Amino acid sequence: MGQDLLEKRVAVLGAGKMGGILLQALLKNGMFSKALTCATVQHEERAKALSAKLKISVGTDNAAAVKGADIILIGVKPQVVDEVMNEIREQITPAQLIVSVAASVPTSLIEKSLRKKIPVVRAMPNTPCSLGSGMTAVCKGKYADAGHVAITCRMFDVVGRTVVVDEKHMDAVTGLSASGPAYIYIILESLAEAGVKVGLPRDIATLLAAQTTLGSARVVLETGDHPALLKDAVTTPAGCTIDGIMELEEGKLRVTLIKAVVRATQRAKELAFTS
Ligand SMILES: NC(=O)c1ccc[n+]([C@@H]2O[C@H](COP(=O)([O-])OP(=O)(O)OC[C@H]3O[C@@H](n4cnc5c(N)ncnc54)[C@H](OP(=O)(O)O)[C@@H]3O)[C@@H](O)[C@H]2O)c1
């Protein structure tokens, strides 16, 4: 498969929250051509509204949408994937690439369901993809090659950072970076409440909390320094920060976050769809 995505015919099956975020970002960035891109949803009215909004063809017929497509992005809920595979099985050929963002759905299930040697790449993005600040992990199925992974990474690089992992790590990715925005929003909300508690107006408290989170994350990413070292640099002996840290340790923030990721990872494993 060639690498120029603008020349690819693309079908997004299930352009809901995540499928829609990816579709919009890829069209906006000129990665995909509007003329060669189509999408499906379940409800006719949503199809009409989305088509008017994105100026692309949107329908409810998955089999028609995948006919002749080069790349097929699966954005339906995990429990609907098998049903959609049944609908498109007759149309699919090994020259096409399937990219699925469905959590807990292994590439092997899609491969088995299609009953052909179809290249499948599984991706686990997160909602900050909507602003180009997403984190996506990608792994390949049995019939996908390095070229298919490269094309998928190029798609997700447009909406943030991308990392390639073995499929055995996808549940952990789900528990950490796919669920992660929810944990961070709770931390941000709590920091903003704390600001209000110590007398700051809510909007200023929220700004301080959010920009501090963003800035700290950027320092970790851009310096590559261990977070513990960076924390030490903020912590003056007998200063204010060490008192704050003592409260965090007493409140077991670290172990709570570790347990949250472990539980979400376990849940992703429990939800794993098998064929
Ligand atoms: N949300 C996240 O943070 C996130 C992160 C990583 C991965 N994911 C994965 O992304 C997938 C979608 O999640 P979501 O949160 O975006 O859900 P969602 O907003 O409910 O989107 C699902 C979409 O699928 C459409 N749909 C349902 N049945 C269909 C069918 N038979 N044929 C075609 N389209 C159909 C729905 O159509 P209507 O609009 O007409 O109802 C809707 O547009 C899931 O597999 C999830 O694991 C989500």
C-alpha cells in the first residue's frame, strides 16, 4: 500500500465521539481528501447532520462504505465490532487496511470474523486527540506489515503522539492513557477546588491548575528527566512544597493512582472480546 494518504479512499465506520474526533482532525489537517472520505453511523438523522457538518458522504450502510476503500477505520463500540465485520465481510479484500480503535477487541477477533487474511492494526487513542494533543498506542495484527503500521502512525501523529507496542500491552494502555484524561480532570478539578479553598477566584484557580499540569507534563516530555528529580527541584528544604507533599503522601495519592490504572487495566482485560 502506497504512503500518500491524500490519495487513499477512507471509510470511517462509526463516526461517534472518537471516530468523529479522528475524522474531523484528519480532514482539517488535509491528511485525507474530503472527496475520497466517507463515514457511517447508526442513525439516519445523525448521518445527515454529520454529512452537512463535515461536507463528506455519511450513511448507515457499512458494506457500501467499505467498497473500494483503502483504509477502513472502525470507531463503533466494542460490542458492535463483530456485527459490523459480518456486514462488511463480503466486500473486504487483503488490499485494504482495517484500523480499529475499539477497546478490548483483539486484532485476532477481527481477523477471525472476516475469515480472510486482512491487515488489521489496532489503535488506542484518547480524547485529547480532539486538540492535537492525544496519545495513541498502536499494535499490528497477524497479517499487517510495517507499512500498515507506518500508515496508521502517520494518521495518529496528526492528532498527537503515537507509540507502537505489542498487542499484549493494549489493556495497560487503555488503563493508563485512554482512561487517563478522566484521572487528570479529577486531579485538575481538585486542584482548582483547593485554589478556591485558599481564596482564589475559581477561573484563576482552574487556569493555574491546568497550566501547571500542562507545563509540568511538557517538562517531563521535553527534558526526559525522571519526574522524581524534577519534583526535588521544586522542593526547597523546610519550604512550602514539602509540607504539601507530606499531605499527598499521607493521603496515599501515589498508591491511589497506581490502583486506578491497575483496576482500569483489569477491567479492559475482563471486557476482552473473544471469538
Ligand atoms: N471515547 C474514548 O475516550 C475512547 C478512547 C479510545 C477508544 N475508544 C473506542 O472508540 C469506540 C467508540 O467509542 P465512542 O466513545 O466514540 O462511542 P460513540 O460516541 O457511541 O460512537 C459510536 C458510533 O458508532 C455508531 N454506530 C453504532 N452502531 C453502528 C453500526 N452498526 N454501524 C455503523 N455505525 C454504528 C454510532 O452511531 P450513532 O451516532 O448514529 O448512534 C456512533 O456514531 C469504542 O470502541 C471505544 O472503545 C473510545
